Amino acid sequence: MKTSVNLKDQNIITDKNSDSVKLNYINDINIGGQQNNSNNFYNKNIIISVISNKGGVGKTSIAIAFAMFLSQKIKKRILLLELDSSPGDFGVIFDIEREKSLELALRFPENYDKFVKNIYGNVDALKGISNPLIAENIRKGTINRLIDYILKDYGCIVVDTQTVINGLVLDVLKLSNKIFAISEYSLESIARISSLMDVLVKKFSIPESKIKLIVNKKNFLSFFKVWDISKIINIPIDAFITFDYKFNKSKFLFDRASIFNTKFFKEISRMLLKIGIGVSNNVERQNL
């Protein structure tokens, strides 16, 4: 059902309590799947953000694959949240109506569900703001109130961000439990993402332990060696995703169920299981 909202005289304002939003999410997820009993994944909510300061690295595909992986692992609802105002791809990929957007959800957070679309099973999507000027003018902390409402209904939020880190993205990164920084398999791309991670940690005080560096589209025929990376960065690479020539975004449009059988999805699944996301204390790992 389409929803129309009168935007006249509406202002996006920061809730006076937005800096101390009460969120029920995991404070930490340990590497290797060894989770603290008090922080059981299945009993808590979690925010996962996917970032990159370079376009075309597969950020959106990885975010969607994360959500679909989690849809197999947990019974709770999962929300794909787009924070891309360039504009992003969600509108086209998921055929989301124009009036369903993050802009309206921010204006009316208590009714955010009117702007969300179900895309697969227990996975829903909230399309980003199409106008970058509007996104830039959203006040600090505004999205905190919306996330507070969302986490009452969803067990996990997977956030797809844009290449430019603005205040809106920063607010969500500070709330995120895990941040996956995505790079292509090139020295230039890895150097750029390394610089971004350094800024997030040193300038914006985001804990380095939250950030995981993922190299996507690795071609094993390339002469570029892993040890070359160590010459330009002093942080570990947490996972490589090899290039899958059979995978492309059209699968999200026309045959989402087929994504589960792709090499790309299976490598994403193994990576998340290795990091400990999607595994409870009472469930043994599976080799997907």
C-alpha cells in the first residue's frame, strides 16, 4: 500500500535525548565465534555497517549478501538500511517506490515501517535519501531516534553506506557493532581504505577493534602479492573474497534465491562464520 505524507512545514530535528539513545545491541563480538554468554547473538540486536571510500568495490553486494546470510541463521527480522544519497542502488534493485525513503522515516520515526519494503523472507529494506543536499543538512544524532525504533522490531540492521562519510554515516558507524571496510585487490584501493580507517579511528574515536578489512574481487592469477600490502598498511586483512565471474547484481533483481548457490555468497558466509557473526553458543558452525 502506497503512503503519502505531507512534507510541508516538517523539519528533521534532533531529539533531545538522541545522544543517549537506549539501544539493545551487542557491545562486542569476539573473533572465532567465541561469544560471551551474556552477549548471545540470538538474544541481542546488532548493527553491521559496510563502508568504502571507493566506488565499484562491491560494497552494496556484500551488504545484501550479509543480510541474506543472516536470514538463514536467525529467526528475527533483518533490515537493510541504505545510507547512500548519491543516490544509492536500493530503489532500482528492490523496486522500491519513490515515496518510501529514509528521509521520510527520519521525519516520522514512529511510523518508519510505512517506508520499509520486504525483499526476501525475513529481510526488509529501507531506501536511502536520493538528494545529497538533504542528507548533508540532517542534524547530528537525528538517526539515533530512528534506530531506536527499528531495533524494537529487528534483530539486525545491515547498513550500506556511501563513499563520502558524512554526519549521518558517522552517527551510524558510532553505533555499529562491526564495521566492514571493503577494498578492491589493488594497492591504490587498499591504500585509500587504510587512510579512511585511520581517520575513523584517530579523528572520530571509533574503536579499531570494530573495523574489519575485507579485500573483494581477488584474482588469484594476479601478480599482486599479499606481502606487497604490508608495505603500505600496518593493519591486518581479515578476509579475501575471490572474484566470481558468475555473480552480478542482476541476481538481486531477477532471482534472489539463486544467490545462495554462488561462490560469492558462500565465501561471504564462511567469512562471517569465521568472525563469529551468525553463530550462537548452542549452534555449531557449518561449512557452507
